[in-house]
Amino acid sequence: MVRVRVLAKPSQNRFLWDKPLHKTGAADRSDSAVIMMQSEQPALSHEVAVEIGGLPIVLRTHDSDFQALVERRYAGFVRRQVQPSFAFDIDVVHPEGPVSEEEELRVWKDDGTWRLERGDFRAEWDPLAGQGKILQAVSPYAIDSVLRIVHTLIQAKEGGFLLHGASAIRNRRAFLFSGVSGAGKTTISSLAPKDAVLLTDEISYVRRDGEGYRACGTPFAGELARPGENASAPIECLYFLAKGPENRIAPIEPPEALRMLLRNILFFAEDAELVKMVFRSACEFLGRVPAYRLTFYPDARVWDLIQ
């Protein structure tokens, strides 16, 4: 199934910074963590536009160190002088500590505004206004998560999705390699020949492109610990990976392909209508893009089959 976190309905009228940073009993630590509210903070003079999947999102902050961290982490995806699709104002907690009491991720919609919360961040995003706010720990994993979630929400309405899988371009066509942890996404990425452009070894970005689909590079790295290339190409096919004693490609029956695809699509929101859209997008994708099972032995010869 689609990776939807089903959660208890959140209380009404909860806003981004309407609860304390620390749990009850931690008031004695309040002077060790500075949360600068919108009315108290200096002008958000540092801006970084991060473009993933062709959608530039501006991140604004008063923290120059955090700006430098973002520019390093998303190098290759930073854009200058672009018209952003959306913008987020970011407050960073110093020193690093818990931002929310929620240990598990929560994503829900409240009066047209998306609210995202986990132990290391709280965020709100109004898609109609194109604006959002993030309160987060200094860790880059927080902004990584917010960006992933926002892109899943955007693509849910556009017919695309983010997929737990590797992807690469070869001969101007993109190939997707999906599977559960340990199936071989990082392995097949590390074996890619020099003429292949690696888009990611962890999170693939799929966009609707006319009557077909396009795979886009992402900065979200897996075990290779390096971002993908900021490039894109039409998707040729989808491979579901399995390790074995030999290299072979086999067809997959449509119901099984759909089940395997839904298992690996990333989606976190508690929203029944969007879940239906993601399901429909997966069905339409498999109606236009062939899917196969790729069993491979971990050596470079497997790429002889991928052309």
C-alpha cells in the first residue's frame, strides 16, 4: 500500500508555534534554546532556491550558518534568480534539541494549511498562498524531510510521485530501479557504467510529462552518500529489483506490479482524497510505463541488459 501514516485526528486550531519547545518539566532549560518568533527575529536576509523536479522552492533564514549548510547539501540543485514556486521562512533552534513532542511523523491539513510535525521540526505550508514556515533543529535531516513531504503533496495532484528507488539515465532515457531495503538499489547504482547519469540511489522523482513520464534527479542520497545529478529524461521502464545467481529480466503481472509500486511510493499525509489520487497515478503510470522484475548478480554485466 501507499506509505500513508494513519494518525489520530489532530486537535483543532493547532498552529506552528502554539506549544512549548520542551516537554512539561523542562522549563529550566528554556534559556538554553532560543526560538525567535516572526515578530522578534531580524530580517530573513539569506535566501537559497532549491530546485528539485523542476520546482524551485526558496528557503529564507536569518541564520547564515544554516544557509551555508543548505547550499552545501543541495549543491547542484541551488538556483539563482529564479521565480520560486513556493517559499519557506525557517527558524533554526540553537543549540540543537527537540522541537516537538511528536516522535512519529504527522502530516495533516487544517483549514487549507498543511501541518508537518516530527521531533526535529514543525512546519506549516499554505499551497494557495505559496508560503510556509519551518521551525527546526539545525540537523539537515529536518529540511530534507520537509522538502520530501512537500514534493509528495505537490505531485499527488499532478499525477507524479516520489519513489523509494534508484534511477539513472542511459542513452537519453531514464530507468527506475525500485525495491524494499536490501533489494539492491545502491548496489546497481554503484555498478552503473560511465555513460550512465545517476539521478539518485535512494529517492526517485517521477513527474507527469504530457502523455508520458519524466524522471528527475534528487539530492536525497542513500548509502552512496552523494546526491544525484540535477538532470531529467523520459522514463523507459521500471525494474523491481531482486538479487540472484544470474542476470535476467522477467515480466510481472499487472496486479503484482501495482502492489509492488504502491509499496514503494512515498506518501505521508492523512488525506483520503490525495490517497485516491496517488492510487490513480500509480495505475496510470503502469498503463504507460512497462514494469519488469530484474534479478541480478552484483557485477557490472547487469548493465548490459539496461540500454
